[in-house]
Amino acid sequence: MDKTNLVIVIGGPTASGKSQLAMDVALSLGGAVVNADAMQMYKNTPIISACPTAEDKAMVEHCLYEVWDAAQNGSVVEWLELANAEIRRLWAEGKVPVVVGGTGMYIDNLINGVTPIPDTSAEVKRKVQQMLAEQGVNALHNLLAELDPLTAQRLSPNDTTRVRRALEVFYDTGKPLSEWHQIPMIKKLPEARFEVIRIIPHKDELDERCFIRFDKMMQQGALAEVEALAKRNLSPKLPAMRALGVPELLEYVTGKISLDEAVALGKLHTRQYAKRQRTWFNNKLNQGQVLPCCYNKNDLVVKNLLNCVKK
């Protein structure tokens, strides 16, 4: 396989085994793993977000894991800048970047490009963040409906991150986000050759793995991570505070529900989220090779896929 400007992209739902597949592909090609999972960008919750272990990092280089503090509100724009820099660095070192994650927006923007919206100023970000803290997301959504009705119509009133971003863009540029989205996309890595692998497992198989992962996560100390977050009194609207398992375990930590109820809810929401991810990768990212099962190195389908990648 010609490795010039090659980027392997592996996408799929949570608990599908994509991280292990990425490691095996990176090892076989002389590459490094680049994170494309929004929750794994945050520090403080490596167990809950299933970040690579010290043993994983010793086997193969991992990039863009545990970068932002839980108090930050990272964006796809910021991730893209970091990812592009890492990919170009790896190319310069003769390594193949293996981008892996379940955040569809990250992967879509990396492959297909982004609308050329300028990054908003720190002053505007502070202004909107203060408005959010004082008025709440519903009030901001109502304001967005006046300033940019097309964007407000497609966004949920509870989507704090996107409502905040849309208002930042309007205040900083004077142009609604809906107008920016009419401008042709720009590829940040136009020279890249993307090879895509999608993991689209059967729903029942994925459900079982989600439940097993949640139990394992609890055994490894997820509750202690949430207890530490609770002591920081961070906004529940921050991305890190909305990671799978965090809101449910916070309910237990604050005495609102039992631990059994928290675990049951965590498993339910994890399964529901994995189902949405599976649908997205099946319908929206309709390119590349498909692995119709959760990753198992000994599976014949997996062996054939790995052999194709190496060629």
C-alpha cells in the first residue's frame, strides 16, 4: 500500500472494538492512533470515556487523548486544528495516522471539509458564556430564533453547545450560521487519501457489549471519577459532564437515586447512544469497507479486512 499522505479512518459505535482495531492497524502499518472521540479529548474521566491505558500507549503511539480539562467546552473546530497538526506531523515522521472515534461530526469534517467560519474571539465567547450562565439555554435558543431562525429550527433547545456556537458566530461575524453553511466546504487536508473502515455490528451484539463495558467500567473505578468531578461543582451542561455514565452516577453521588438505578440508567443510555451512532455510520458515512461485527482479531472477516489494509 502506498503510504504517501494516507489516513486510515475507523469509525463505529461505542463498545464495537474500534480502538483495538485501530491499534492493530497502526501496528501493522507502522502508524499511530489519532483520537476522534469528543469525550476522550477530556481529562479527568479516562475510565468512563474508555481512554487507552498505559499498556496501550506503550504498544503504539496515541495522540489527542485527555487534552482538555473537564471545565473546558471543546469544539469540532479546535479538534480539527489539533488533528490536522498531528496528521501532518505523523506524515513527516513517516508514520500512517489511524484516526479512530465515534464522533461523527469530527470524522465527517475531517474527510469532507468544513464551512469556512472564522474562529470566534475570546471576548465573544465569554459574552455568550455569561449569557448562558445567567439566562439558560432555552432563553438563548429563543434569542437565536430571532437572529437566525433557520439554525434555531434545526437545533434542539437543549443543545447547549450548538446553540452557544451559533450565537457566537452571529455576534462575531454579523452573519447567521445558516448563511455560512451555504458557502462551499473547504478541506483542511486536501492532499490526504482517506481509507475508511466502518464497524456496523448487529444490534443485539452491540447491546451486550455495551452492558459488559459499563460493568467493567464500574469495576475499574468509574464511580471515583464521578465523585471527583462532583467536588468541582462544574456546570452539568459541559461536555465532560454529559459523557455516558456521568449524569447517571452523579444522580447517585448526590443521593437522588440508588447505585443500582444509576447503573441501569447508564446502561440504557449507553445502548441508546450506540444505536444512534450505528445508524449514523451506516447512513451518513456511507463509504469505505464495512466490518459487520464487533471487532474480534480471530474473526475471519476481521482477518480478511486486516490483510486488505496491509496490501
